[in-house]
Amino acid sequence: MQDVHVLRHQVLVEGRSRRQVARELGISRNTVRRYLDLPEPIRRERRPRRRPVFDAVQPRLEELLSEWSERTTPKQRLTATRLHRQLREEGHAVGVTTVRDYLREWRRQRAEVFIPLVHRPGEEAQVDFFAATVELNGERRRVWKFLIRLMHSGRDFVRLYERQDQLAFLDGHVRAFAHFGGVPQRMVYDNLKPAVRRLQFPRRQLTERFQALASHYLFEPCFARPGEGHDKGGVEARGQAIRLQHLTPIPRGDSLSTLSDWLLGEVERHAPERVAERFQEEQRWLRPLPDVAFDPRRMTSVSVGRSAMARVEGAWYSVPSHWAGLRATARIGVDELTLSCRGEQVSHRRERFGGRRVRYRHYLAELSRKPQAVRQVAPELVAELGEPFARLWRQWESEQGAQEAARSLARLLRTLDAHGEQRVLAAMEQLDLRAGFDALSLQRLLADEDPPGPVAVPEALRGYEVETASAADYDRLLERGAS
């Protein structure tokens, strides 16, 4: 196009001859004439030339693509080289370039065309899980990052979970809605198991707990087409960006909860200013939160064995010993579970599959009768009870030996079980333990705190008075009887 401008300027403005301009530019005079008549070159389409080799092989190519397309995966996909080899084996004399051009056009015609969407305030949020790696107490762990993204403002809620299960899924929603201060009208998901129990496209049978969540917060659950994660491309792209921007290098922490709070703070701190501005507009369109938050915990009934341990999702947890042989109700949360039975309840940090969490406070009555068992669990027991019990155990063990020390500790445990830990600790503070532990003094202090209460007298005996007497009166009566 630069030559066309020079050609026209030299002939039409400078007045030079066509022959001279053609000679200097190295083109024919006919070309100069055409460019003088038409400032823009016009491409004249000719009738397509015949392609006898391709015309002969095209029907077979279409058959192969139709037949083999159902027998591929994203990693085991059709290539022009493989199709060309098959055609050559069948006796077709065709070049690989011809097959490659046809396959490229075949894919182009079937490629999906994306539609530019409009995200209105408060209307839509997209949800997904992403795998990530963190370092907890020096150990690298694979965890799951839960992400909800408000599509109008671009504000995110992110939290790390040990498992990609329904508990984490529901808990993430409850925390996200509290974080946003409202609920979007629609939530867009993959066809993930915590939400979809059965998929018969286009119909889906939702899980009961997810239906309860949607009913509680009154949002509409929407789902992407199976295998088409780009239907919610906003959260897909943002999840990868957070992993690269905030989880690289691998973050370190003492607990997953601490890392989650740190990650959310980092995402909020580095968000563009326009996100906060757009969220102020969007928040007015969010559905208000209900008065009571949804409880994401799962409830199940468990049996308590003779060792006063309950097995919940593959992990073992201790309960008060008098629960042994009963049924208990377990309320399972993401990080904690609560066990209740006959009006009592205990809570434990949730353990991984195969783990065990024992509190020896639950076994005080049994340990008080089993000194040999006390000897085996004494380090764990006194570590749980704390001071001054740990100091007393070390003192008894060094002075009396492990066997007698276990008997002394068992007697003290009997007192703890009878009077309660708080009362015993308060009484022990009044004793001078530096001079040694005096069990009798401790019993007296506890007895003084429990003065005898009034005795209930039957109505028929309330009119009688019983005079008090002393032992000397009985001595005098004996002397009279002897004389």
C-alpha cells in the first residue's frame, strides 16, 4: 500500500510519466494504470481449482472423524498425523498438509462461540473448589481452596479446608454470606457431589443439605453444563490467579484456620479500588441475611463402646466414662465436633481418618480404682490436668517410686471425681504444697466447705424433743448400776 501511494503521487501530483514510474518501481505499466484507476486493490476471486485427491479422500476423512470422535479424551485426542497414517494404511495417496488443513477447518466450524455476558448488581455469584498446597507445622499438605466471587463487583471470599466435602461446601457458603453481608440472587456451580446427588442432564437431583441451604438463604442454584467449566469462567480464572498471586511461594502456618484468615486478608488488601467501589453499589442489591445463620454441621447417631470411645467418620473420640454402652449424638463440623448424651455434651477438635483424641479427665472415676492404669497414662493425664498435679506426680515418683506414686495419684483422682476439679484446686491453693501433700488436710478443707444441711423430719415426729447428753452421763449411769 505504501507503493500505491508513491505511484499515485508521482504520476498525479508530480506529473511524471507512467513509463518512468513503472521502470523505477519495477512494475508493469498495466499495474500502474490499474492503481491510477482504483486507489485500493480489488481481489477478484477465481473459480476454485479442482482437487481430485482431496475430493477422493474427503468422504473417508469425515467417516473417521465421526467414528473416532467418540473414542477420544482431552489427552488422547485426534491429530492430523494419526489421521494421515490411517489413510495411507488404507491406500489413499494424500499429503499430511491436506489432512492438517481439513482437520483445522473441521475444528474451527465446531468450536464454541462465547457470548459476552452482562453481570448485574447482586444477581450472580460463581462458586468452585481449587486444590492448593500449604505448609502446616513443617509438613506440606494438599488442601482445598473454596472461592465465591461476586461477578458484578469482583469481590471474593476465599477459605482453605482440609477436605472437599459437603461440610466444607456448606460452611464456606455460611461464612461467605456473612462476609458479604448479603446473599446474591443466583449461585453458579459445577455439578459437584456436595450439591448434586444425581445428574440426568438437563435435570439434577440436589442433595438434601444443599436444598436446605438454598431454602434458608433463598438463592437460586444454577449449574454449568457437564464438562463445560468455562460456563463459570469468572471464578475459574480468579481461582488460578489467587493461587499464583497469594499462594506462591507455598505459605506456612500453624493451622489451616490461621492461614485462611491470612489469605482472605491478602485478597482483600490487594483488590483493585474499583472492586470496593462496585461492591458498595452491589451490596444494596443483595438479599438480606436471615435472622439465624444456617448450621452447616452434620448430625449422626453413634454408639459408645466399653472404652468410652465413639467412632465418628473413621476417627475415635473419648467421652465421659458413664456414657459407655449408650448411644450419643454427634454434630460434625469442619474443625470441631460435639458429642451429646442425656443432657451432657463434650467437644473435640476434629481428627483425620484413623486419628484418636483422648481426654483422660473423662476417666477419673475408673482411674481412681485402677492404679496400674494410672501408672501407664500418668504423663498424659497430669499434662492435661496441669499444675499442681504435674508437680505432685514428679515429686511422688521420685520419692515413692512409680507404683506407690500411682496409688497416691489414684486417691487424689478419687477426690477430684467426688468434689470436682474447681473445688479441689481451690482447696489445694490453701495448702502449703512445698512441705508435701497432706491428703487428710485436703479432705478436711473440702468437708468444711460442705456443712451438713438441715435434716427433713417427718410430720408425725416434729412434736418430740430429744435432749442432748454427754458421755459422762452414761458413765454415771453405769456406776449406779454397779452399786
